[in-house]
Amino acid sequence: MSADPHYDLIISGAGMVGASLALAVQQTGLRVAVFEKRPQAICALPDKYERASLVAAGSGRFLQTIGIDVATLGSAVERMRVWDAETTGSIHLDAEEAGESFLGHIVENRRLEQLLHAALAEQGVAVFFGQEISTAWADQEHMHISTSSTSRESSYGTTLLAIAEGRQSLLRKQLIQAPVFQEAYGQDAITATVWMEKPHRGIAYQRFLPTGPLAVLPFSPDSAGHPRASIVWSAKHALARRLMQMDDAAFLAAFHQAFGPQLGHFVRIGERNSYPLSGLHSSRYTGDRCVVLGDSAHGVHPLAGLGVNLGFRDVTALAQSIQEARARHEDWGDRPALHRYQRARRPDNLVNVMTCGALSHLFSNRSRGLARLRDLGMLGTGLLPPVKRFLIRQAMGL
């Protein structure tokens, strides 16, 4: 390989957001490279926790344009049932009320990531596994990067560097150098796959408890056809620690008591994982010949299932910004093109980060006044069809 090879776009991070950006931009004819610090062998392994995401219908349509069909990977969500444990308030969101077949699909993150990696290999996109961008610096025309691995150091040049390496991004801190809003929610999310007596029938459930929301999401059945669900139980730190210390039988009993009888008893659980919940938003998305997107730019509470969907919206906007710059014979790594991307995405992401944080505070308490407010809000949503249709389309990312 020649010294300092040049790419039109370099992406740091081969997760779902970074890999989908690589596919989207490569299809426009640009030369793309992706750097991923995890070794390829690690990325090829199954995830023992089977962590999953709700890929909204809008995100699914974007993925379809780059050759990825999420319907082959996961279970369709046709309806959502949301209710408050402290009041009688509830909301039912059905895709058919918006003239659609489904709200989205519950997809295992690792399987989607692996399908994206296979598509990148098939399209001949350069993916450098086991290599992390260690330093980067920009001049007027190029971004120059150096990478490090266990065996060597290499240098590359690019017109634009896209940073999609997660919340703890070192490149964001190094290159964007903007204030970052962060808020700890005082909760941990416990995730796992559970087996239950009754099939989910394509319904996603979310129950708001005073200690945090509990979601039961329709997951694909196991190889024997037994019904399964993916759970996300957000609980205050002390409770979450106690739950993680329980054996499987005690945890499932506690889970059934917290959730209710809708799916019968939960009869088995896979590996449990937990992580602290917080909100994050970068005050700026752009630097000299670089942008941040996905979790490197923003992080939300999982209660609304927005996480990766906001990242896919970032990808769509950035790919469009690059295309517009090329059509205008502009430099897609220069400030005008990058500012178009920031204007397109920052308001939407900021509103969602703040809204999810506010909803978490609104529902995670025992205040009678706030409980009454929640009850009235859910009642109003159910009685006003335009409001309900709006929420359905928001849930679908349309």
C-alpha cells in the first residue's frame, strides 16, 4: 500500500451507524474506508446477551435502500401497549391506524452489524479491523489520520472524517472540542432475552414503574418455536444491583410481578447485562473536516426506543449533504456542507434527548400530582385521533 493513501470518506467505527454510512456513501461512487478497533474475529462472534434494538419503519426503509432487509433478521412490531403502574392511564399505538403494517422490527444488534459488514465486504469497501485512529489533524484540503494496531502504525488522508465510535469517543474530544451536555438518570438498564408461556403477537409492551420503565419487546422465537421477548428493565441503581444479584428464578418472579400477566409466566431467561443510563448531546457536530454522528453525538434514554434510529437519521442526512455538495461541485468536507448536516440533525436530536430525559423524570416517581398529569395526558392521547396518529408516525420514524 502506498504511503498516506487517500479516501473520499473515512469512518471511525464499524457499528450499525458507521457501517450503514459506509454503504450509503459507497453507493454514490465515493471511495470509503472504515476503521474499527475491535478485531474482526470479535465482531463475527454472536452476542451472548442478544442485545436488540427497535429499528423503526423509517429506519427500515433507509436500510432497504442500501440492500439490508431487517425483516429477515427480527420480529415485526405491529402494536405498542404503554401503561402507568401508578394510574389507570394507558396508550395503545397500532400501525394499522396509520395505514401501515408494522411500527418497526426488533433486531439483534450484532446480527444487523454482521449483515452490514458482509455487505461492505461484498461491495469491496475497505474495513480495517483491529485498527484505531490514534491521531488526526486537518489542513485546508485534507484530514490526515494515523492508526495504531498491535502490529503497525499507518497513515491515511481523507476529504472528510466521520466519527461514529460511541459515547466515549476520543476523537470527538480531540477534534470537535465542544461542550457536551450530560445527565445521569440515576438508573441502570437490565437487558436479557426471556422465554414466556404466551406468544407476543407482535405487541411491544412498556410499563412505567416508579423506579423506571420496563419494556418487553417481541423477539424472534427460538429454534424450537418457543416464544421469546427482549426485555429492557430500567431501574434505580440500588434496585438494579439487587436484581442483578438474584438467581434466574428469583429475577423472573420479580419481573413477572413488575410486568403483569399479559404474557403468562416467564419460564426462562438468557444472560443478563446491565449498564448505567444517561443523556448526552454535543453542542456542535462539526469540526475541521470532521463530523460526529450516532452515539458519538447524542445519547437518549431507551424508554422511547429511539437510540439507533436517531443514528440512522444522522446517516441519511450526512449522505444527503455529501451528495448535495457533489452536485454543487463543492468540497463535501468543507464548512458549508458540514453545516447543512448539522442544521438538519441537531434540532431533532436535541429535542429527543431532552424529551426522553423529561419523560424519565415524569414517570419515575410517586408524586400524586404528576401521576394525575400523566393520567390526563394518556387519556387525551387516546381520545384525540390526530394526536394518536402523530405519535404512531413518530414511533415509526416517519
